[in-house]
Amino acid sequence: MGWRPNAELSRQMALTRSTLKDSLRCNIALVIQKPAKELESDPIPRRQFRGAIERAGQLGFNGNVFNLAEEALSPRRLRAIFHSRNVQGVVFVATVGSSFSRDYLNVGKDFATSVAAVRYPEVGYHVAITDFLANGLIACQAMREAGFKRIGAMMPKAVEEPLDYNFSAGLVGGYLKHYGKADLPIIYGASEKIRLVPEDRPAIFRWINTHKFDAVLTSDHYHFAEYIQDYPGRKPRIFSLNYHTGALGAEGGVDQLYELAGAAAVDLVVAQLHRGERGEPGSQKSIQIAGKWIWPRKR
């Protein structure tokens, strides 16, 4: 019949939703799988989750929280609850080391769905994720501008593998751009954990002794700082690739702005609702959030 979506009407409907009473607003399910204690202590999922909740409210949606680590819901039961509560959109707030199974992800195929923080190629939902390549470039630029001559990077393997080594790629690219070399010394933790473990200490010592670093970039600044306390030589200064307020052991680093990733995941769902889209998209879209370098105190 020649009908086309009306952009102005979509804008007016978004405004209407933002002024409706809570009981009449549209519902977005925010799904996370993190025990409450870990959510409280770990700034990464906490900030992502907070960003998603706040963004849903700003756009006039009710953010219905489902924490699968606190409430045992089967995928079938979760889908039934979504339908009974008139959920129209779903945001899976994932983290490295706490991912969702395929069965739970498939629940999202009935709704407008996105994922925050982790890419799931097997389902192809739109994703809002940290721009690890950009953050690697940002980190190397900060190191160069601060005058460090010899830098290295220490990354737990279990963090980098799910990210397809994008952080490492950004660091190598940044090292080439700002230092004119392509051989940035990178060492990976040997365990399958997302944090460094005590067994990594001997390899760390050998690595530092070989390269005589001025500074080391790491995604696990806390344990790295702990493990080199008894290093017998001159210790490198430590900078975080995952910096946040109160980051112990780091002199500065990249704030990955996790709140923005959570908010962007909600934006992706709302855009699908405006277009009348549901289920798995034909082509996956990614919103990548570049972080910013933080110097917490004068150098």
C-alpha cells in the first residue's frame, strides 16, 4: 500500500513513552549472570548494568532486571516470563568469564535483542562493545607522551582469547604508530583464568628481566603489582588497560567507559523497536566505545 515508517511519529512515540506512568511503559528485559556480591565488587559488569538501566529509563522504558545467577530460571521459563510481562526488548549484559549459553541467547529471538560487552557471532545479535583496538592505540600514545622508552604488555590469555586478541592488536598498532616498531613485547598468562595467578610470577620475572621495561600495560594491574613486589631489580611502573576509580596498583590507564556500552546496547534495542524488527538480524551491527586515558594524579 506504499506505507513507509514515519521518523517524526517514531520520535513522538518515544516522547510519549517517556511521559507515561511506569505501569504503562514498554518493558525491556536486562539479563545478567553475575552473583550479587561479584556484581558489587566488580566494576566492569556493575558499570555496564548501571548504564543500561539508566538509559532504559531515559528513553521511557521500564528496565526489568533478571539475574540468572541469583534466580534459577530455565530458558523456557525465562521466555514465558518475558511474554507474560509484555517484554518487547532484551539486553544481555555479558562479561568475559561470565557468558550466556546458546539456549539462553536463543530466548532473544522472540524480541528485539542486543548484547553488551561480548560478541556472539553464532547468534548475530547487535552488540555494543568496548573498542579494544582504539584503546590499545590510546594507551601507547599516552606512554609515548609520558616519555617512556621501553614498554610492554601483560594480558591474561582467558581475557584475550574471547576478544579475538583485539586488545593486543590495538597495542601492537599503537606501538608501531607511536614508537615506530612492530615488536611490542606481550606476555600472556598461562592459566585459563581471566586474572593472573601466582604460577605466572616466574614467567613475569623472566620477561621483565629480559626487556628492562620502564612501564607495563596490563588488564590485571592489581595482581601484576602484587606479583612483582619481590622482583629483585628495578620494577616497571604499572598502567592499567582497565582503569577505574580506586584501581589499586596502577598509576593511570584507560577507562573503558563501560556505562556507555550498557547504554548503547539499550539504544540498539530501541532502534529495532522503532523499526518494528524482532529476532536475529540479517547482519550484525556493532557499536564500539572508545575509552579515555586517565592520569589520577600529577606525574
